[in-house]
Amino acid sequence: MSELQIALLLIAGAVLAGLYLAGKWQERRLLRRLGEQLGGGVGDALLDDPGQGRAEPAAVRAGGVQRLIEPHLPAEQGGQAAAQPPPPAATRRSDWLEDPLLDCVLELRCARPVDGVSFIDAAMPLTTAQWPMPVSFVVWDARAQQWVHPDRFGYYTDALAAIQLANRRSVLTEEQIDRFASSVRQTAAALDADSDPPDVVRLAASARELDRLCARFDVRIGLTLESASGAWSEARVANAAERLGLERVGHLRWAPRLEPGPPPLVLSMPAPVCERISLELDVPTIVSGAGAVQQLFGLSNQLGVQLNARVVDDNGRPIDSDSVATIEAQLANLYEQMRSAGIDPGGDRARRLYV
């Protein structure tokens, strides 16, 4: 081999070695830059042990804009979908109970189980519309064996849509019942469910009858406190009420708040400055035998001392505690009539009617 051939071989070897070293340097440079961008090192995908010495990237910067990578659960784990379990049925249980005397109830029946999201979406126009009376929409939870509010994780086949026919303030008309029935039909169509059409004329007649029954027992007992030393300010009445354990429940109104719902005993002022205030007992919402009449008179006497007032009737005639026995006898008769008509004084039906 000539000296020229040996020189060419040496030159070729040097060139190849240089190219190899340059390639390795460029590779290391690219890996380091990519690791900086991803917030962690980048190793060999075949040799490195996954999960050792590597931090998950918090964000990727693309084109100078930080794009957050949200963490997520795998769609399947151990061959089963990792779905979040529904909340306990007790948290979804409906406080509404079907009452054949008070409610127009329409049933919706699906041929197959439908997811809770579809029920919620289909009922939205029904439950968010403006109605003159309370509206309820519940589904049957087969596992809990009770009516509940639709839950987005559940599956249901049966639902009830209901509207109350009347209360002390309002009564449904035939047109309003027909509009409610039409809205329920739209909900049923969205769920591909069956729903029997109601007898609108009969329901309207039931609503009018319920209105008459409600008015029959809509009784209030009122006492008036009349100032003996000039007009009271709102601040003075409020101070006296709070001393006796009453809480503000509205504008110029105070009551002993014992439970949710409209208070059965209310102190009210007709104006921010006045010489007469009133105490009123809502009779049908009081459980019989609860001592409400004694509480009414006891509170009026205490307020009379606090405000330097006398207790009178609507005509300005003085009322004394001897009237308690007479009023209680009259209330006992009224409560007996209510029970005979199917309305338990202070019960669930009475609280729904007298709001």
C-alpha cells in the first residue's frame, strides 16, 4: 500500500470520527433543550426506569404561550371504568310528598333507563318557568326505593311532575293547568317517555273546591298593643322584640323562629313610627294543644310592659287574660272540623296550604 493510500485512509477515519462526535454533541444539546422545555430530564425511553428521577411536566410552552396540561384519571382501571360513585340517596331525597288532595300529579314512564343528566335537561323548562303555585319534579330511585331529585350520576325510568292546585293566596285556573300539562308533555317527548293526558276540567274543579276548603279554616287571632305615651319608633319596638327573644323576619316584622317556614306568630308594625302594633297568630299552622294562645297573650303582656302599652281588640276595647279559655274552646272546635276535612292542624298539608 502506497503512502498516498495510507494518508487517504487516515483522513477518511478522522472525518468519520469527527462526524460521529459532532452528531453525539448535537444529540445531547437537543435533549438538554427539550428537557428544559418540559420541566424535567429526558432520558432513554428503552433503558430508563419510568417513574424514577423524572418529574411530570406542569406545563408545556408552545409558541411562547403557557398551555396548562390538566391531570386526569385513566378511562379504565383494572378493566373497569373508574366512574365516580353517586352521592348517597339521602342527599338527593325530595321533601315533596304526593298529596292527592293538593296536587295535580302527572307520571312519566320511560321504556328504558335514562341517565340523570337527560332528566335534568328535559325538566329544566318545566322547573324554571314561572308558575303561580309550587311545582315539583322527582324521579324514582329503585335502589333507595324513594322519590328523589334527579342526580346526574343516576339512571331512572319513572318520574312525577306535580303542581299544587291551591293555597290561601291563589288557585289554579283551567288555563294554567292546561299550560302545565303541555309543559309536561314536552318534557316527556324530550325523554321519549309516555305520559297520560290529565282531565283538565276535573282538575280545575278540584282546585276551586280546595280553595273553598282552605278559606273555611283560614283563621287568624290578632291582638293590638296601643301606646299610652306617644308613638314608637322602629328601633324601640325592635329593641323590645329582641329582648323577648323575637327575631326580625321581614320589614317591620318579628317572630320567634323555631323552625323553617312561615312563622305562626308574628309581631308587626304598620309604619316605622306608629302608636299601634299587632300580634297575630296563624291558627291553621299551629299544632293543637301547643299552648299557642297562652304564648300569644303572654307575649302581648310582656310587650305591654316593655313599651308602656295596653292590649286591645280591633275596636280599641281592652282584652285581658281571661279571654284565653274562651278562645281555646273555639279553637278546639275549629281544629276538630279541620281534622274531619282531612287537614291536620300544623301538619304537612296545613303548612302547604297556609303559606
